[in-house]
Amino acid sequence: MPTSNIRQVRLTWTGEGLSFEGGADNGVQIGVDGDGVAGQTPMQLLLLALASCMAIDVLMILEKSRVPVEDLAVEVIGERAETVPKRYVAIQLKYEIKGPSDEDQAKLDRAIELSRDKYCSVLHTLDPEIDCDIAVERR
């Protein structure tokens, strides 16, 4: 089995409540807490994973397109089902970006489209039935 396509992390219970620490071996460890006190909840981490995956794609694509970016933030809102397993049924992403000019708008739109439709492995790992809405606000 090729190791270049394998990712591995380890999660360890802290011994208190629903609090864990985890990450890649020899990497940064992050706190995960089912109660959201000592770390992000697993569902918050999923939203962060989606936002960061798409943001990385967009930054890389814009860099290759020679579009300047001074600042980038992604706000994500996930709507969960009312009944278990309380999965996300809808996710809204709002990109807040500073740097691209009016002339760069088509390149910015294309970068987001490429991330959404082709490159974002986190998004493509999620259930395709999730309603995913994306908006952009240039600052």
C-alpha cells in the first residue's frame, strides 16, 4: 500500500470529561472536547477542516493566477439535523478577502469554483446531499 496516500492521527483521552488531545505523531496536538470547553467540538473541527481546505486551495490558485491577497478569512455556519446522528444538512461559507481588484473578480470566482468542484478533499469527503452555499465579500 503506497504510504503517500495514507494519513494517520492519534486521539488520546485526557482522563477528564469528554476531553481529548490528538494529532499526527510528532506534530502539533490539538484539544478536542465533546463539551466544547477544553477544545473545539468534533463538529466544529469538521467546519474548520472544510474552511481551511478550501482557503488553502483558493490561496494557492490565486497565487498561481498572480492575484494579490492581503487578508483572507472564511466564516462557516453549519446547520445540523434535529435528530441523531445530527449530521450537517447545510453548510454556508463566506469568504472575506482583501486584495483582489474588480478586475480579479473572475479569477477569484474561478478559484472558489475549482476548490469546490475539484480540489477540496474535505468537501468531497462529505455527504454530497449537504447543501453547500458559498459567498464572497471583498474588503
